[in-house]
Amino acid sequence: MSEERKTLEQRAQMTDLERLRHSASHVLATAILKIWPEAQFAAGPPVENGFYYDIDLPHRISPDDFEKIEAEMKKEVKANHPFEKIEVSRDEALELGKQGRLAALGERQEPSKFKLDIIENIPSDEKISLYRNGEFIDLCAGPHVNHTGDIGAFKLTNVASAYYKGDEANPQLQRVYGTAFKTRKELDDYFAMLEEAKKRDHRKLGRELELFVFDDDVGPGLPMFLPRGAVIAEELEKLAKETEFAAGYQRVRTPHIARESLYLKSGHLPYYAESMFPPMELRREDDEFENKRKRFDELQLIVDSKRESPDEYSEFKQLQHELLESDKYYLKAMNCPHHHKLFASIPRSYRDLPLRMAEYGTCYRYEKSGELFGLMRVRSLQMNDAHLYMTPQQFETEFNAVNEMYLNYFKLFGIDKYLMRFSTHDPAKLGQKFVDEPELWKKTEEMTRNVLKNSGINYVEVPNEAAFYGPKIDVQAWSVIGREFSIATNQVDFAQPRNFDLRYKDRDNIDKIPICIHRAPLGTHERFIGFLVEHYAGNFPLWLSPEQVRILTIGDDSKLLDYARSVLNELRAYQVRAEIDDGTDKINGKIQRAEQMKVHTMFVIGKRDMEANAVSVRVHGKGNLGAKPRAEAIAEILQSIRERHA
Ligand SMILES: [Zn+2]
Ligand SMILES: [Zn+2]
């Protein structure tokens, strides 16, 4: 935690809202002193979403005190006192501190001990200033709003303990938190948003709706999907497969591990090593191994010059096998190197391009434990990955098609707040941060920019943030509760095809290097499902619902149960995820249970429904829709699933 004093430069950069919130912390101190005149104050800065003040006070402040404190704060705001800045000499400041006059309403018996300590730490060349509102005077470098009345709306939110300057050797203080806004409406909106965000938190809903779990024996950051969560992953995968098939992609499958040499070739090692799990060591570093390696190199030369005897050849193959076996293996952190190898495995001609290779590949990344967060930051990830290989002439069309795919997905999921960030290189950093290909950078960036402009996509250009191997586009989306997610990426790559010596024979019979696009419109299952859980608040559309239909019987008459089960079987024959609740308890209890699990559609079946060959339809969040002929109700379900209705 940084408890450093703000520099003058940082203070000058305070936003209007930070200024307002910091001013509110002075008002908080004023109010506390009106109630507990002996209170001593340490630091009171603005923080993300609000402000705090650290207080030393024998009385233990609890949330029960907030109303009383807020009432005093209101008086101070209503009085509309100006915030006056008073410049003083160091000696004057020290004298006031000794008189207990700093962070106080008047002189006191006890000196303002923390303020005296703070004065000692102000650089000697820095001017010392006080701020006054009403009777309250504080040691402060500002800045502030003009009057206490400029603080439109505020609320105390929390009290916690904190050590002075964040150091455990120092006294423990009480930290009272609050937040403030220009208007009452902004304050209300903020709390409504927090309430909604809490309800929608994917970690909470993930547990309640039985979607996914973490387990200490499996390991941190390694989510496991329960049946209800696995269903969502599979539906997304189905969507991707259908979409990609229609767009001319081909599917491949690759292992989860590879030898070290693959990642040396791709350049991920050593640069990316920190983000990869440590290797599995199968290599023996001893003399015997070294001798074998030397012998292998000798034989390699002989074999290359085609002078080997049959015995030498078999010794060569034997050693090759042993050396390959004894090596370091890494869990893959990305799918590209495997895909590049698949591209290189067959001679390619311009007629094979564009070649679009897709895989929902599982990757492993060693995220720091402090950075793990629910499904949003994990260590195992299943990625909606694909690599597109093309000629430079095909680039614009291909890149555009990828962007179109993004937009179609966003429409399907009702994501209407998104921004594409187009990251470009910095010519000054060629050869260091960016691969040294000035012409290719210029060309691909120009092409990418054109695609974005021509398609009228909402984007911003961010210089100096491209990937090492080419310009990229990241998509940031905002969920309905305003949470920001980076869910997808679309990258141009002209370095890796070179590293892997990828080639295709062009019309002129000359070998050329393809351009590669890495793209993952649905991101990873983990992050995208986390996003969708919060986006829909767990109320998934029918096609994505873990349980699409639940049949609820009224009573347990055996003929009625037979009818209900025949409806269940019909739904399942159509691949609808249907369950039945045919217990003897009351229908209201059954409905409540289904609503709790956010089951999309309920077919309530009583005697009258049976006699009419009908079902009574109830939809989660919409309530009772009345009785419908069985065939019609089922047909509507099937259509909604097939067309992936919102
Ligand atoms: Zn201040
Ligand atoms: Zn890739």
C-alpha cells in the first residue's frame, strides 16, 4: 500500500471530483471534532471512489455513529464556509501544532502529534500552507473546492483500522471512509450500481447457480465447470464452430505441452517465461548425456552428407529418440506455435490461402496469485483461438471479416457498449520493443486503419502499445453494470511466420512468407462466461440456459406423471435441456425452487393441461404466460433455441 505524501505535481493533477472528495474529508474531520474534540488526525486523501481520514480517538467509531457524524457534516456543508488557504512559515506551523491547533477547531491541551510529524517530513524548499473552513484549520497543501457548500452529496461508507503511515510499528488508527459527488443523483446512482454489481458478481452467482468451483487441491486459478457451467461453455463452443465453419475455418487439435525448442523458436522463451508455468524437466545434465549429444552431432554430419552405414543410421535414430525424450517440456501458454507447425507440416501454395486454423485450445498461464480474480483472471484458459495465414493482398478482406465476426457476436449478446483499441508501434523503438521491420509496420498499420475507418467502427488509436510482432486490436466491453472487460483480441503478426520459416509458393513460383492474424472474438471461456454471468445477471437467454425447461407437476396422480414424463422425453429427444420436478410438494414450492435456479421456462402441468394435451407456460422473470397446446409450446422452445433469441 502506498501511503506516500502526494507531490505538488500530483496535487496539481487532482481531478475536480478528487478535489471535492478531499474537501469532504476536511468536513468529516470538522464533524468528528464537534462530537469528539479530543480526536487527532493523520492523513485524509481522496481515494478511488471516495475519501478517508485516519483518526486517533479513544471512542471506537462504528457504523452506528455515521448518522450522527453525517448530521454534523451536513451543518458544515449548509454553512457554506469558504476554504481559505493560509501560507505560514515552518516555525509558525510547528507552533500551531504544539498548541494542538492543527486539524482542530481551536487550541487544545494536546499537541497535534501527527501533524507535527508530517511537518517534519515536508521538504525544506516546499511552502507550508493551512486550509481553513469555519473554525476548522488543517495542515494541507490543497487543492480544495471553493466552499463547503460545493460538496453536493456525501455518505460515510466504512470504518477500518489502519497503521499510521501503513507501518505496523506505528500506532493503530481508525480509518473512516466516505464518498462524495457533485449531485445527489450521482451519489444515488453510484450506490444503486454497487448494489446491482454485488447481486451480479459472477463469483457469487457462479456458486449459487452451480456453474463453476475452485478447489485448493486442484490449485488456485484453475476453475472447474460443474454441469450447469459446462453447458454454457459447450453452447459457446457450438456457436463458434458454426460461425467459423460458415466463414471457411478449419478445426485442428493440438497437445497441451511442447518441448522447450518450440518456445525458443516462437520467441516466447525467454521473454515470456515469467508468465509460463515452470518446465517439466526430463533432461539429465550429466557426462553420459553430454557424450551422447556429441556423438549425435557427429552422426548428424555424416547423415547430412549421406555417407552413413546402416549401423550408423540406426544409432543416429536411436540417439535422436533419446535426446528428444530427455528435454524440458512446457505447458502451452498460447496455441500459435503449435498451429504454425501445422501450417509448416505440408507444402503450401497460394491456392491454399487464406488458411484459417481454429481450435478451442486450452492454455496455461502463470498469473501471480495476487492477480487471480474469479473467472476473470485464471491460470487455465480455453481460448476461442484461430490463426489465419494469408497473402498481403488478402489481408484487408480477412481482417475485415474478423471484425465483422466480432460485431455479429456483440449484437447476439446485446453488448452495445464497446470500444476497439488499435495499438500501433513507435518507430523510435524498432528493434527493441518492436520487431525491426519498418516497412511491414507501416503497411499493416495503414491497412488496419483503413479497415477500421471504412467499416465505421468505434475505435481509438493507441501509439506504442502494439504487440512485439505487429499491430493489434483489443476490444473492451462494458457490462450493463458498467464493469469493464477486455474480452477479445485481433492481432497482426509478421514476425512469427518468419521465425517458423513459414512459406507458400506464390503464382510466380517464388517462396513467400504469409502474414498471420491471431484472433479470439469470444476470448476465453473463463472470462467470457464470467462476463456473461454479470451481463445477464444469471438470467441467460433460452439457448444458453443451463436448464432450459423444467416440468412441474401439480399433484402426483400416476396418469398425470405419465403425461408429464412424455413431455419430458419429447423435449429431450429434441436435445432440449429439460428436467422434471414431480415430487409430492405444493406447486408454489416447486416454482420457487425453479425461479431460484433461474430456470428459463417452466411447464406447469395439472389435470386440466393433461386433458387438453397442453402445458401452462411460465417464464423466469416474466411470470405465467397461460396454457398452450403442447406442440405449440414445444415448437416455440425449439425455435427460440435454434435462432438463439436474446
Ligand atoms: Zn486539504
Ligand atoms: Zn496466437
